[in-house]
Amino acid sequence: MAIQRNEQRMNVKPEIKVEPAAMPDGYVLEDQVGHLIRRAHQRHTALFIAMIGDEQVTTTQYAALVKLYQMGELSQNHLGRLTAMDPATIQGVIRRLTLRKLISHRPDKNDKRRRCLSLTGAGRDLVGRLLSNGPKVSKATLDPLTAAEQQQFVALLKRLT
Amino acid sequence: MAIQRNEQRMNVKPEIKVEPAAMPDGYVLEDQVGHLIRRAHQRHTALFIAMIGDEQVTTTQYAALVKLYQMGELSQNHLGRLTAMDPATIQGVIRRLTLRKLISHRPDKNDKRRRCLSLTGAGRDLVGRLLSNGPKVSKATLDPLTAAEQQQFVALLKRLT
DNA sequence: GCAGCATCATATGCACACGAACGATATCGG
DNA sequence: CCGATATCGTTCGTGTGCATATGATGCTGC
């Protein structure tokens, strides 16, 4: 995932300008909050992949692993709620982590529908190694802002949920 | 896409608490800026789908349509750069919009590699209808914040790119 | 009890998102 | 002019994200 792939191009042909059809003015796509959030998400994901310390662990997989590390044992859907993933999404994440033998599961004896998920030894080891990199990713993501602005930004972001 | 699907559950079984393995304390997933950005992105996408005024147009498709509407005619990769999509991603977006006959293309006479993309009449009509909903989506996304906070938030977000 | 409803996990289909690799074309340096 | 390099668009593979549907199980109220 290349960060700022679109910058610093020397060799791009000049684009042909045609009639702009109709400028509804005022509406600038780049100023829309949704577009900015999407780009911030892209940038964070790129930083995460580059810095987290494992070639394959993604942002959502990391969230699931950390929650299991801290909470011990959880059902699949409950883990999904704690990490903001719907049942279909968490299912795929858990399947891939189970394939990597980072997570194991056993049936719940009180509720036959549930799978009790927990980390394997390898899973605990991995989380132990990656956990210190988490704050570094957050730091890098917020790096363009001053310390005061970082606090402000995170506080505002929390209110948007 | 249900907004806040995980709230207000009355019927969830109490989860079984097991040993939390090891609390590395201080590290709270929900406070990490990446997790918050991801959730903000989810929320915005849900609001967009609900409010934009077309059942099938997605955030990225909307961005591509608006750019073409304002710029007239663009090559595929150039449009991708303007909307922050890599070549593989913009290719799929354009393919789906072409299938819906909202976009047409012709070969560039100066550069045989390029496809010159532009809106069809139906595409221009659709953008015309949706364009006024764009600001409403932004407004709804920022609604939890005061006017001053909204300005602050967008300004900070722009610095993170 | 038991009928209706909720929840659990699964499966399918669609849409982003990106890395990697590819062939075709364009451009630049010597 | 020609070789190195870059860009254009495509394809494949993997992973997220959600709507929708389904079958199994659990719970609540009558």
C-alpha cells in the first residue's frame, strides 16, 4: 500500500481539458467530510501495515486479537460487537485467524449456538510482540498535528460514533 | 446498513468472564485513532447510502460521477487520482458505472493507452439530482458536533492527508 | 408447555481497496 | 534511433464490509 501514491509524479501527460459541463460551484468534493474520512482511513491503514510488525495482520485482525488478549474468552458475535464488526465480517476475520492458528475455539456448554474463542499460545505471543507497536501507529497517524490538536481531534472523533 | 446496530440490546446473554490473561493496561482499543476513524467511516457510509437519493450509488461511485460532472472528460487513472482510488479500484468503479450506462468512453486519439471517460445524459441527470443531497450527508455526519467543532474537525482532518 | 421472537453462526452476493504482475504504449536519455 | 523507464489499463488474489437469507438454538409470555 503506497502512501501518497498520487504525489510527485513527473511524467504524467498533461490532461486534455474539455468543457466542465456545469460548475455547481460551492460543492468541492475534496472538502466533504466523508471523502476526508475515507482518505484518513486509507492513510492509517497504510501506516498500520507498514508499522505493526507482522506482514499479514490487518487492522481488524489486530483489533480482534487484542480484545481476546485482554478479555480472555468471548463468543464470536460478542467479539464482533466489541470491535465494531457485523457477524458476517467477524466470521471471515476469525476464519483467517483460525487458519493461522492464532485463535482456537470450543463449544459453549451452556449455549450450543456459541463458539467460545480464545487465543492460542502463538496468538498470545504475537499480540505480546505487536502490542507495543499499536501506539506507534497511532502516533504516526496523528503526526501532522500538534499535541494539542491531536487531543482535540481524537476527542471530536469520539463524539462522532 | 443499520446504524448503531450494536446498541440497545435487551436480550443478549451475559457473557462468561474468564481470566483476562494479562492486562497491558493503558492500551484501550477504543481510544486508538485508527479504530475511531474506521468507525466514523462506517457511520458516514451508512448515512450516505440512506440519504444520497439513489439505491445503488456508493460513496466512491458518487465521487467519480461528481468529478466527471465538474471536469468534463478524464482518463481513467487521472479520475482515480482525483478521487483517491488506485488503478485497480477505479477500474471496478468505472466498470459498474458503465454497466449502468452512466458513463461512456472513447479512445484517446493522442494516446492509445487511454480511455476518455465522460458522463452520459443519464449520468448528468443523475448527478444533477443527487448533488443537492451531498451537503445533507456531510451535515448529518457532522451533526453530533457544534458548528464551531465541525469547522475544527474538518480543518484537522484536511491536515491528515 | 409452547408459540413467537431473538440470538448465534453460516453462506451468498456485491462493492471497495490494494499489492503484484502483465502487455501495450509513450517518453526520455544518450 | 534505441534502450531504459514510466504510464495506462487489466487481471488475479486477498481482505474488509454489509444486506440478506437460513437453520439451529435459546428465551419470554401467555
